[in-house]
Amino acid sequence: MSKMMKGLLAFVFLSAFTAKAQDTDEALGVKDTTSSTTKVKLDGIAAVIGDYVILESDIDKTLIDLKTQGASMENITRCGLLGKLMEDRLYAHQAIQDSLLVSDDMVNAQSDRQIQQFVSQLGSMEKLLKFYKKPDVESFRTELFEINKLRMLSEKMQSKIVEEIEVTPEEVRQFFYNIPEEDRPVFGAELEIAQIVKQPKAPEEEKQKVIQQLKAIKQDVEENGASFKVKAILYTRDDESRANGGFYSMTKQTPFVKEFKDVAFSLREGEISEPFETQFGYHIIYVEKIRGQEIDLRHILMIPEVPQSAIDEAVKELDTIRQQILDGKYTFAEAALNFSDEKETKFDGGLLRNPINFDSRFELTKMDPTLYNQVRNIKDGEISKPIREDDPRGGPPKFKIMKISNRYDEHKADFAKDYLKIQELALREKQFKAIKKWMDEHIEDTYIHVNVDNRDCDFANNWVKE
């Protein structure tokens, strides 16, 4: 099994079962405070955070998972892992108190995607159950549901804490110049990359065929009571949502393409859209539930077939464009503006933007493996021959020619040249301080019990309240 797969499996099972604190109080022997009380230690309980219990076996499981993924255990302690598990449960507990809820459908959709990934990597469900020593699919799915729900609640709470935090230019300046010069960060070698993209197009008759299929599905659901969920399982080309019947839960901030969000938020609850087009193909959307600013929806994606002749034509056109640039007829930027099918880059000379901070630079050691493999052999001043890039959703491939616009050697941080990276570091520090403040306040206000055997731990937070 690859280290990547082991890491994925271990990440999913980093958390453990949850339980209600009221049951734990009974187990611990906590009685009405108006009468005499006797606390009886129950072997196996490491800590209680609000409504959540952490068992000693949860810590053991986390240690095993980390070893499974090949993590260095040098600086990992049992106390440190317990502290991390307690943080996760405090976030989840407070998310529920603040009504930051996660729908069961959303959790199930995530679990289904993970199970598909696991089975694909391991080869079969039987091998997956054997790997995690689970007797059946239902027990595996139940545990996975609990783990994912806790994790998603925790992430939602953390996002809520930092969502409105910003840094001003003055705060960025102060952050940078407060770092002693000898301690300023060193940034690795970086590239600026430009590309010109051709997307082979499906003929009009193929587009109309898909549109008519989607209209027929819409009519069958509306007039005959057919299940949209079943139709999505049968017909959608969106592999990520197929297993859960095309389900997504989203807000206006969810990173879907504009065309998809515009249609989704124009529909009433129970309404099905007309077929519409995005860069991924043609869709219909069924809005299942509206909860304030969040909606639960199902969608079906269909992709018109692109003939080989269109693919051959795209490659031929890129070869011609490349030669015209080499002959000096156009600069790369001019050719991108005139010929590229990628609207996100064509108006900026074909320059790619780093999705992490929208800077134009990509640090080599942090570059997406697919992008790195595309550019690693391109020399300065050279333009690649057409490169094929397959659509992970199963749609037609696109083709591109690429060049390295600039290279930057490893260097110590410079305020002017590296402003965006320094801004990101300053924002992270401000967010960290906000989370630390939130943690201190809510530890004080939340019911927390740490087993006597764990009270000598040197926690990063004040879990053992006096």
C-alpha cells in the first residue's frame, strides 16, 4: 500500500467515537451536587469535553494510525495527541451550541466519497473491512459517519472563528519588521508559468442530444414522480457526487463556478432547473432544502461527446500557434490573448495564478504534482509542445502549450518582492491568536474533565482547570 494511501486512511480515522457526557457522568459516578458525591474512576476514559468523551483507546488508535502513515514519532507524545483530540471536540461541542450544524446528507456524501476512494485504492470492500478489522459495511459506515461529522463540525467552528479576520498593510509591515533579520523566512525556488489552452469542442448535435436527455429526466421526475436521486446515480458524470445521488450542500461562498451558483440560488425549494451549461458540461439542479443561506441540492451532469477529429484539430492549432510564436509573429502573451480558450489566464498573458494566494509564483517544493510534471523539463525561453491534460470528471481532455516566464532562486524574504507571502504569514499569526483567545475563553466556560492519570500532562491549553 502506498504511503499516500496509508496517510489518507489514517487521516480519516484520526478521530474516534463520540458519546454523550451525561452518560459519562453516570459512569464516573458524578451525582447530584446537593448530596454527597463519590467519583469512581472508570478505566478507559481519558477526558470529557462538553458532550464528548475521549477514550484511552482513542489515543491508542491515533498513535497506530500515525505509525501506519509513516509519520515520524520523534516529537509525538501521548499527551500531545490527547490535547489535539480535546481541541477537536471543543470546537465540535461549541459548533452545536452555536447552531453551526452539518446535515446528515452532507456527512454521508463525504463518507461515500471516501469509501469509493478506499475501495478504489485497496481493490475491494472486503480488503477495506479487513484492513480496519470491521465485521461489515454498516459498522464501518457508522463509525466513518461519526468521525466525519465531528471533523466537519470542528472545521466549521474554526472557520467561523477566523472568517472575518483580515490584516491591513500596516499590520503586514509591522509583522515583517518585528522579525529579526537573521530569523526572517527563506522562500524556496519559484517559477512563473504561462500557458495557452485549446479545449476541443463537441459538435452542436451532441450538445442538443445531452440537453434533450436532461429535459426528459426533468419531465420524468416532475410528471411521473421518478426519483431525482436515482436518476443522478444512473446518469450523472460527476463521479464525486454520483454515489450519493448528486448531492451537495452549499452556500454562496462555496467554491462552485458562478453559472452553477447563479442557477442554484435562483430556484425555489422542490424546483428543478432547465438544462444549463458550465465549463464542465450541461447540468440540471434539484433544490431539496433551503436553510437560510445554505441549500441542499442534487444535480446531474452530462458531457457531450467530443469526436477524435476535434481533438486532432486542437493539437494541430496549438502546433501552429507555437510555431508562430517561435517565428516572432506573436509574443506568447499576444497569442494567449488571441487564441487561448482559458478565460482565467488569456487576459493576463496566459500567466497561471497560485490558487493558495493568487500570486503568480509557484514554489517548486509545494507545486501540485500534475503541474510540476508538465513543466519540470521546460527550459528557460522554451515553449513546450502540446501537452494533454485529462479531465478528472471524465469529460474531454484539453491541450496546452506552456513556458516558464520567470525563475526565482531560493532567497530570504524581501518585503517588496514577497509581499503576498508575508501578508499570508501575518494573517495566519493573527488567526492563530484569535483561535488561542477563543480556546482560552471556551475552556473556561465548558464542562471539562481530565482523568487523573492525564492531569500531569504539559498541555498547550489549560485543560486541567483548578
